[in-house]
Amino acid sequence: MNRQLERQLRRLRLDPSVPPTAEQWSAFLERMDSAYSDRDRERYLSERSTRLASAELAEATARAERKSAELRTVIDALVEGVFLIDADGVVRSTNPSARRILGRDTTDEPAAAAFAGLDAGLVADLLGSIEHGNEFAVDHALLVYDDETRHLDLWARPIPAHRITVVAMNDITETVEAEATRIGLERRIGQQHRLESIGRLAGSVAHDFNNVLAGILTCVELLEDDVDGESLEDVGEIRRSARRGADLTRRLLAFSRHETDEPGLTDVNLVVTDLATLLHRMLAEHALLSIDLAEVRCEVLIDPIDLEQIVMNLVVNSRDAVTPPGAITITTRRRRLDEDAARDLLVSEGDYVVLEVVDDGVGMDAETAARAVEPFFTTKATGEGNGLGLATVHGLLTSCGGSVSIESELGTGTVVRLHLPAAFASDAEAAA
């Protein structure tokens, strides 16, 4: 009889050396069955608990992985660039927008290197906030990389429980550029409205002024038949003065839009050549005039008298700006404007004749240059200018689909650049 059986018999208070009775044996078997049943039940319950705990752990793990994947999907879909930075200041994770904004994947880089394109002082403040677990935010930060400048809104928020900091960047470059374009367009529209207002005002007196000039010119014609010698020269000066008054009236009418001329095919080079003698005489010893004309066709659709007026106005302005003996240069050339260049000049894409008048005069600051084409705006002393020269040029260029741009700096001189749509004989015939 084995020891386990002996122990069970002793628990029943039976002598192992004496064979048990039937009743004793029955009781013994019942006790043995009960003992083994309890042990199996305990083993089963233990195994069941283990299986349930394992299933719950697996389900919790799967649920956490799903949430992590969902969160990663959301972060990757954000238009903001997101950087996760650990307590050591190292970038641990980025989303596609972050890689697009910085132009590369900065994972595992020190934050100082990752954000090297930002202002050094801003980066120092950002890293200080990360180190001390503080929030950080800045608007309109500039990011420069590969000679490209981006405008960003940037903020950082620490998550102490995970010892990381979330840094987010919102690229607002397109918004900033669109706002700048809108402001520029509003400024130009406002300037155009001012020009239109001045034009209406000018038109209200232009016809009366023409009547006065008509009377003067009629008297001049009568005097020319009755005088000779020096008196005839004086009458000729009166005629020339009256003609200049007529030119002023023509400017006023150009603004008021009461007078429209059919554009003709005009050779820019020929107009400049015809004016050369007069321009040299007008400048005299005040400035040296140089003329450099293109060897290609420079024909445009514009009234030749208008073009003469444009050239005269520009040269007169340059003469008044230079200190004797100054230098003035007139050049012509052809240029093809692509879509971007045409947009900058507010004209249509295509071929243009470029007429430039360059001087080495006193120049203008940016604010003065921006206002130079406004009617009646002048930097000259009272009585020395009427402020209609460049305004007239602007009006005439705009009416024929061209543009005028001014480049100037104080002390270095001024470049007035005109773009006139190039034309050919077929264009003139179509316009006739």
C-alpha cells in the first residue's frame, strides 16, 4: 500500500494493517473522488482565468494598435507639418506635410539641425521652450531653404506624460502671397480710380481751353502775313507756345477719354530718330544724349503724335533730374513676355517693343517712384512742373495695351521702361 493511500486511511482513522470493511472502503472511495474532483476544478478554473486574461490582453493590444494606426493616418493627412520631439531634443517622427515644408525627412535629426532654415533667435526660443516643457507659438515665421522663402505659423506643445513635445508648422505662403497680390491690385485699382477722377475733371475744362488756343492760333496766322524779320520769329515763338498749350489739352483729353485716335502702325525707331535733333537742341549742354536703337522691326500700333509726346515727356523729366553735364540714354529692343512676366506688368503675353529712357540724375526713393504716374504729382518746385508728364505716359501706354515701369534709387538715377505691344502690317490692316 503506497504512502498516499496510507495518509488517506489515517485521515479516516483506519489502521492500514487491518483490511477495511465494506462501509469503510466506500467512505474511503468517496473521499478520494472528492479530493481529485476539487483539484481538477481548481486546475480548470486556473487555466480558464489564464485563457481569459490572454484573450483580453490580445484584444487590448489589437485595440491600441488600431487606435495608433488611426491616429497615424489622421496625423499623416494633416496639412500642417507635425514633428514629435523627445526630451533630448531629437526629432522622433514627422508627417508628410512636415517633410514637404522642410524639403526633407528630419527624423532622428536634432531639432536645432532640423529647423536650421528658421531664424536663429526663433529656433533658440523654440528649443528653450521644449527643454523647459513650455508652450510656444509664433506667427509669420520665415523659413529659408534652397533659396526659397516660406511663411509659417508655428506652435509647440509639450506632452509631459510621454516626455515628448509636438511641434506643428502651418505653411501660409500662398495665403501671404495672395494677400500681397490683393493689396497690390487694390492699390492699382485705387490709382486707376484717381486717374479716372482726374480725367473727368480735366475733360471738363479741355474744350474751353481749346477754344482759347484756337483764338490765339488764328491771330498768329493773321500776324504772320503782316510781319517779317525779328517780329516774325517772335510770332513763331507764340505759335510754338500755343502748340505746347494744345499738347497740354491733348493730355487732358487723353485722361477724360473724350478724344480717341485710331492707332496707326508706328515705327518707334523712326519716331526717336526724327526727334533726335530737337532733343539734342533741347538738352543743349545740360546733358549728353545717347541713342541706341534696335536693328529689328520695332513697329507698334499707336498714334505717332502720342509716341512723340511720350518720348518728349520722358526726356524732359530726365533733363530736369540730371546735374550738368548729365547723361541720358534712349534705347529700343524687342522682348517676348511669357505668362509670368506679362502678369507682373499687367499686360497680355506676347511680343513687345521696349523703349527705355535712362538718366544718371538724382533718382527717387521707392515711395516717390510708386506715385510718379499719379496726375499732378511732381517733385519739382511750384511753377516748374504740372505733374502730368508721367501720368500722360501711363494713360497713353495703358490705352494701347502697354505698360510703364520705373526703377530708381536716390543718387543713382532712373530707368523708365515702356512695353508697347509689337505690331506688323497685317495687324494695322486688321485695325483699320
